[in-house]
Amino acid sequence: MEIDNELLLKSFVTETGEGLVQMEQALLELELHPEDVELVNTVFRVVHTFKGNAAIFDLKFAQEFAHALEDLLDRVRTHDLSFTPDIADVLLSSIDVLRELTAAAAAGRDSSPSKYKQLLQRVKAQSGTKPAKRKRTRKTEDSKEVAAAPIPQEIPREATSWGPSSTSARTLRVDVQKLDRLLDLTGEIAIARGRTTRLLENREQFSIEELAEAHSIEAMLQAELQELVMKVRMVPVGPLFRQYQRTVRDLAKELGKIVNLQIEGDEVEVDTSVVEHLRDPLLHMIRNALDHGIELPEQRRKAGKPVEGVIALRASHQSGNISVEVADDGAGLSRAKILEAAKKRGVVMDATGMTDDEVYQLVFESGLSTAEQVSSLSGRGVGMDVVRRNVQALRGSVSIESRPGMGSTVHLRFPLTLAIIEGFAVEVGGNTYVIPLDHVIECLDLLDLPAEERSRSGGAGVINLRGEPLPYIDLGRHFGCTEERNGRQSVIVVRQESQLAGLVVDKLHGETQTVIKPLGEVFEGLRWAAGSAILGNGKVALILDTAVLLQEFCKEKVEVA
């Protein structure tokens, strides 16, 4: 039987990724409990497994590096060496090199990363091993080392320099019992569908009640199948949260701060696609908390705080949604600095009457930063903009609470799953659109505006909502509908961040649950379309991204002005 090298390599990349996450967490725990031999054994097993797998593909650099790590770990395991902060630094840096070696192997190369030689020498120096002389490699005509035989290509996503590594492939571990139930359900649905088909083919022999009962059973099984598939896609946030322990450790050390990362609600489950969208926002928020929020030990001592700062990652379920919080006990946000930076960039001209919530929302503006100088961590005004864009991609919302001298908390709120949407169907210009239900506040009747008023307002205006002004957008005008639209119209009141706005539509079709389908390349220019859905009548409806829609409209109004 032929060996599938490509499949073996894919397994090697996946297994190595999981093992290195386990190794990283064990090393961080070992810093707190340096005498725990079992943690050392855990790290040793990961390295030994990596070396064995590397040997299968004849990865010389990977084998050499892993062997040196084994020498160091063996001396720690036998108590010949104490587990010191220097050894911890070397071993944690080694994880990055092992990831790079794995990425090179996945791309078909047996090559050494830039940090390889220097770190290999540090590993050998810590273990007391004399560096072995490398055999001279045969040179090609252009004086480069001869590359190893190509390995089937499977390129993983690169790990960020200050964040958790991403998985090399989108894989999911599934309980066998759930797979068995999925198989049973597909069989039961096939039987139920067959029964319904026979009833329809011989409907004169059966009553409408029997047909309704068969349809009800089929619908019940379909709903159970859908619910089970959603559960299969759910994963706990704990593994994602724990990957940031390394980030906090390394950045705090670089900044000269003492910071402890606390994790709460690590058992809370979210859709696997949500985890991918959360990686970058969490990284940027943690970096901001470390750089801007947590003070230096001496500053904290003078303020009467413990010298050790705290960053908390929390997850919880709230009314069918997921809430994620990043909180710190640092200095908090400075309203004055935010407004000063916003005025410099022309984002705000007059801050009179702005609430704290409105001011704090300004930190999500692209390019806005309160840092006095640009550093490797901050000053570009990009990080929080990434947070907002990723949260909006999750159909979620983000808000900030802050108290001067007490710290800040960033709240993220988004749906449990991205695959199915609870929506509100509306009709505009003869087409059906779906608005995410969690954005809808209420529906209002709006008398038909005269044609001259429509032309003068440009499809926008303000109505009185219980004594408060409500800006609205006529979606028909915004989408360029040219046909005549007569009669009464309705306004869907939606909430975006802390603001309310109205969307004028022709007809209301009511609540609907739909499966989100991705859009093709033809619709790439429609930023306000978050996806598509197939309705019960077989027609296709676009799902509106209310955040992007309102941003585009505001931009157009500014340009016109």
C-alpha cells in the first residue's frame, strides 16, 4: 500500500500545532510552579514527539533543534538544573522556532529560521552542551545550500509575533456519539420524507390530518438535525483565551510591567467561526491594555494599587448572545486626550454635549491614537479599528466603560452562531432583504412623502420618534430604485452602537430564520450586503449589514455637503 505523504504531512502540522500550544501552557504554568516534574515531563513529551515526527520527513534542522531541547529538558527533569527565568525564556522562544520549522516543512522546505543558530547556541549553553561542528554542506554553483527533497505543500497561517499561533488548518474534534446521532437522524429524515412522498402520491386515500402529521414529524427531525449540527460547531473559548497568557507575559516583560492575566468563563462555547474572528480583536485589546492601561509598578505603588496589574478575559451567555469582556485595573481612558486626538484628525469639531460613551466610541476611528509617540506596540491608530471591523463582521456590537484611575472594560456582544440568522424580512423596490433581528428595535408607519420632498431630501430625513429626532434612510432611493413607489411605507428602527436610525422600506414581511450563504465575486462591491439567504418561496434575499450601510450613507452625505 502506498503511503500518502501529503496526508502524513498534514497530520504532522496539525499534531505539532496542538502539541506546541500544550507545551506553551505547561511552560507558563512551570514558571509559577518550577518544582512540578509532571509539567517538565509534559514539555519533554511534546519535544520528543516533534523530533520523532520530524525524522519521518528527514527534517535535519528540526531534529537537531529538538535534540538540543531534549538535552536541556532532561537535565531539568533530573534536577541537574533548576528551572530559572532564563531557561523559561529560552524554551518559550524555542516554541516560535519550532513553529517556523513546521511552517517551512509544510511549504516543502527543510530550512532554518533566522533565529535558529542563535537560539540553538543558547539552548546548548543552558544545558552545558558544547556546540557540535556542523558538517560542511555541498554547495551549488550559486553557493547556496542544497535544498531537501520537496515535501507536499500545505502552507499554514503564520503565527503573529506577539499573539497566539493560528491553526494550520480548520479542523474540529467531534464526539463520536454526536456523529452517530447525526447518522441516525439522516436515516430517520429519509424515512419520514419517504412516508410524506407516499402520502402525497396517494393523497386521495389519506386525510389531510395524516399528511400534516407526517410533515410535522419531518420538520421536527429536521430541527433536531439543525440543532445538533450547530452544537457540533460549538467550541469552548478557554483554549483561545489561554493562548494569550504568553502574549501578556512577553509584552509585560518588554514594557517593564508586572501583569497577571485572569480568565473567567473559559467553558462558554461559541461557533468555531466566531473564534477565528475573535483572535485579532482580543490581541489588539490586550496590547492596548498593557501599553496604555496598566501603569508601571512604581506608578501603581504611588496610586495605592498593587504593583501587579490585572487583565481579565471574561466570557458569558446573555440572552441568546455571547458576551466577551477585556477588563484592566489600569489608569482608564482619558476623555481629554481622546477628544484632542479626534480634533487633530478632524473626526470631531465640537465636543459640546458629547457623552462619555460617544467619546469612548471615538477610539475605534481608524488612525486615531492617544499615544504620544509611535512604538512597536502602538501609536498608529489601527488596533481598535480592527476590533470594530471584526466585531461588525460577527454582526455584533462593541462598547467601552472606563473610570479614571480604576481601569477600563471593553464589551463585545455577538450572536452564538454565524451560520443561521434570526432576521426581519422587508421589501424594497420589489426585492426582499433581511435585516438581522438583533439590530431591529421597532417598526413604524410612515406616510408617503410627496415626490418633491423625496427629491429635496435625497432619500433621507428626520422624523419625530416620541419627542426625539430619528434620522432615516430611504433604502429604495439609496439602492437606486427607479420605479414608482406609492402608498404608505414603514420605518424599521435599528440600533448601531449607541445610535438609533430608521430604514424606510415598502413592505414588512416579518421575522424569519435563514441560513446565511456567502456572496459570489459578482457582489464583492456591495459592502452593505453581509450575505444571502434562500427564502421559503425559493427566492434569494440579500442580508443587510446595517453598520456598513449607515457608514456608507453618512459618508455620502458628508461628500455632498
